[in-house]
Amino acid sequence: MATDFIQVRHLLRLFLLTLPVFLVGCISSQPFPQGINVGQPIPQPVVRAPKAGQEWVYQVRNVFNQEVVDTVTERVVSVGAEIRISRSGVKAGPLPDEIQSPWGYLVQDPHWSTPQKFQPAIPAWPVTLQLGFDKFYKTSYQVPGYPDKNYYWGLDMTAIAWEQIQVPAGKFLALRYHNEAPYFQSDDLFRVQNIRDEDVWFSPEIGRWVIRRSSGQYITLGVSWFNPYWEDFYQWELVSWK
């Protein structure tokens, strides 16, 4: 069983690594963000502390066809034992809140569909902003409003590079890190295996990411990883902040 598990893990990693190649060959996708590698800053940058009224506005694009899906505003509305970030889209309207406690640890993450309430909380970005950071986290989550069911969540977070990256809001020093969640349990009982994968450019200056490029795939009974179902494949870019 252990050998089979390792083989499955290697196959899933190979799938994730080769997926962008297939996408480039098959579709006119949103180009992968290109930053300028600047190496590890010394001293290590400090993450901006949360404060009520801080705000980030993102343009959300469909990576497959570059279509603008929505413009989402995220705003810190309360700071205390919990930091609550309200969210709304121009098209989608009110969206589920994000909750951190303490700052930098996600208690409720609304980024994926469906939103997840973690117990225990997991880091929102690498706990040390250092190249070489690589850690796997195991936790469980609930779907808000359904407290009677827990689902397994595993997340591998790896710091890749410090980059100067240009977005509509300007140029930022950002730590690019990679998240991979290949073994999580979905609240959709028809899914038998799930993968989520994303690249994030996190700016300590603004206390949040300036680019986030996320995708997910899954299979059901009778479906193979050669033809998986897709979740949304979106790229978020910072338009403004305060």
C-alpha cells in the first residue's frame, strides 16, 4: 500500500508539471506571469500589519481564454482576535469573507469553491519569507453552514523566488511560492480524487498577494487523469490597494 501511494503521488506530480505544456499547445491561455529574479532580500522584508480599512482590488481573468471574469474588492473590516476581510465582486456581488487568526493564518478561506473553515488554521503565506521554505501541512476543513462534517486537507507550500513583478497596480517586490493540494477530500461525494495547484506572488509591502494563479482538477468513478474534469482556472491581478 505504501508503494502504491508513493507511485500515485509521483504520477500526480508529473501530471501537474506537464499540464502547462499541454495547455500552451492546445489553447490561447493567459501567459504565465514573468518577474525579474532578485534573490533573497537582506534583511528579510516585514509583512504589513492588518488595519481596518486596508483594501485590495483584483481583476480576475479566465486563464483559458483571457476573458475578464470579474473585479473583486477585498477590505479589512475588523481587527482583533480575528482579522475579517469582506469581499465583493462587481458581477458576483457579495462574496464569503476571509478570516485570519492570527494574521497570516487562514481560519476561513473563501478562495476555492466551496469556502473552507480550517481546524487548525493553516498559513496563508510562507511563515518565513525565505527561499527554500518547503513544508507540508495537514488539517481538516468544514464547509460554512455545515458543521457536522469534516474533510481532510493537505497543502504543500514551497517558496520559489523573490521577484520584481509588474501588475496594473504597479511594480512590487514579491515572494513567489507554489501551493499544491493533491490529496484533499472534496465535500462533493462524487469526486474520488482531487488536485489543486497554484502560483502566488506575495508582497510583504501590502500584506497580500499581487498575483494568484489557481486551478483544480478532479475525477469521478470511471474517469481517468488523462481526461479530468476542471475547476475554474483563474488568474487574479492587483489593480489598486490602500
